[in-house]
Amino acid sequence: MAQCSRPCLRGVGRRGVLATGLVVAPALLRPAFADDPAALPPQPGDRFAHLTGPRKGQVVADGDLPLGGPQVQAYPIDIKSGLVRDQSRLNLVILARFDPATLSAETRARAADGVVAYSGVCTHQGCAVNMWVTSKSALYCSCHGSTYDPRDGAAVIAGPAPRSLPSLALATADEAPFVTGGFSGHVGPTQQ
Ligand code: FES
């Protein structure tokens, strides 16, 4: 499989790797300021705003997430103020929806109606996890091929990533997911 030295997008690959229209977030290139509410990590009650696509900037609803994948990229949004927390490269989130019966027990406990949320920043070298492997129903980082199982806590199933993607615990209201707690672990590469 051809590899990229930086985040990239591709069409359907020879091994069924699907470019989903996901993009590398511009905010990945911008510095974050700790006192900027738009740079705060996801807060309890936050919903999610689409990063791209026809609903870019709008709140992610359960129905926007195709059952069984692929993932959708988003940023947390304070629903009361409409503030999108897109000023930190570490706030990129990926959402996907599955039959709850197919999720591991631990994953199901943090999901809401089968919707799971993970950091969208690869734990290897910090690229955006922006692709999808249809044959494995798996999240894929196109930089060096790390592959994560979204139904099992985003565990690493291939590639050089040293850790699973941190997850966000979710609940749902009005048929849209929202955050109930912070990331389950360190976001991005260990060395930054
Ligand atoms: S940054 Fe290397 S596999 Fe993702």
C-alpha cells in the first residue's frame, strides 16, 4: 500500500481503503491558546459540528452518521453560544454509528445509541485519522497505515500507532450525541 509522508486523501484504494471526503482540519496547523474557549477540550454538554460536507458547521445528528461507518469528522460545539472549539489541533473528533450489539462492552458503555466518538488525531505522529477501511470496518490513518477498530475502543489492529484513540463518553438527546466527559486518555502522540 502506498503511503503518504503527510496527511492526504485518496480515492478507493486497492485494498478497499475509502476516502470519505474527510479532510485534514485547518486548525491542525494553528497554535492553540489555553485561555481561548475555542481551544478548550470537549466539555460536558458539548455537541459536535460537522467539519466538512454539505452540513459543514451544523450540529451532528445521529442520522448524519451512516450505520456501520464510515466516520464523520467534527469539532465540539458549545450549543448555547454556538462556539465551535476548533482552535486546538487536539480537538478533532471522529464519530461513527454502529449496531450497539456489535460494540465491545466497554465501548458500548461510552456510546450513545451506537454512536461512538474518538479523538481524530493519530497516536503515532499526530496525523488526522481521515480514512476508512471498508473490508475491516476500521478507522485508518493514511500517513503510515495505523488502523483502529471503532467497535472495540479504537484499539490498534494494524500499523505503528502505540495506543488506541482516546474516546469521549456520550449521551444522546433530540437524536443527537453530546459529550458527558473528557477524553479517556492522552490525545495525540505521546511526544509533542
Ligand atoms: S501518524 Fe503515523 S500512522 Fe498515523
